[in-house]
Amino acid sequence: MNNRLLTFVFLGVLGLISSCREDVDSSALEVYDGPMNMAINIHLVKSDSAIIRSDIKAPKQLEFANGNLEFPEGIEIEIYEKDGSLSTTIRADRGYYLKQQNTFKGEGDVQVNNLIKDQQLQSEELFWDQIKKIIYTKKFVRIQNGGDFSYGSEFEANETFTTYKLKNMRDSEIELKDDGI
């Protein structure tokens, strides 16, 4: 009889505990992976020995918990030479900073201008690796060097776009002068 009473009490307590529990909405327990912070009209300047190395501007910046950044309304990056003179600009419709790789990514209409050599590049995607100090893409690119045009994919250049390699070239155009090449 003692065992029956003990079993009855145990089942009664168990019933009370389980009946008081509310159903929890599982969507409330999902991890939020959206932006944690937002900044408007950002302007980041990176310098070394009081000389500007890069200047980044964007109308809107979203920061995520993992340290990645998104620039949904576009990004503009200016890269400077060792003497402090502006050499290269990079503009993109959308931008991203991938913290783990220390790399910026531009998407959409991406344009790179080398002001020293008067070169322009257009692509739909471009990466700027700040550690290796290179810009690169595997997407299709169009490079204008004066009146000459080069087309291809798998592009890589130093970060100031003064020297570059273009693999998979196709349909290049060379401007002919009146006195020949």
C-alpha cells in the first residue's frame, strides 16, 4: 500500500509540473543573425606615420555580430601612395567587409580608377585584400588603358592598380594612331 501511495503522489506531482508548462514558440528561440549596429554617412581613414593610406566612405553601414560589415547603399575607397598622394579609387553599388579575411568586397557596378596611369576597370565583383595589398576577381572585367581596351576574367593587381595580370583574355581592342602603332 505504501508503494501505491508513493506512486500515486509521484504521478500527481509529475502531472502538476507538466500541466503548468506553457508551449514555447520555437521561432522565439532562433538566433538573430541580422545587423547589430547601423551607422549613417561613415568616413574611415587609415593612416600610417601620419600619412593617409586609405579613406573609406559609405552612406550606410551595417555591423554584424561576427564583425562583418555591409554597405548596402554603396561604398567608395580611396587608396594613397607612400608619399600620401591619391592614386586609386574603388566604387561599388554594394560593399562588404569580411572581418576574418580582412577583405573588402564590392558588388554591382564596380569601378576602379588609377589616377596616375589613367586606367579604369569595370566588373560586377571585386575584392580588396588589405593583408596581401591586392585587388582581384574571377568575374569578367573590362580594363581601359588610354584608348586600349582589354577584356577577360581572373584579374589580379596590386592595390593601387599600377600593375596587373589578366588571365582568360578575349577580344581586346587597341587604338591605332595616325602614324601607326
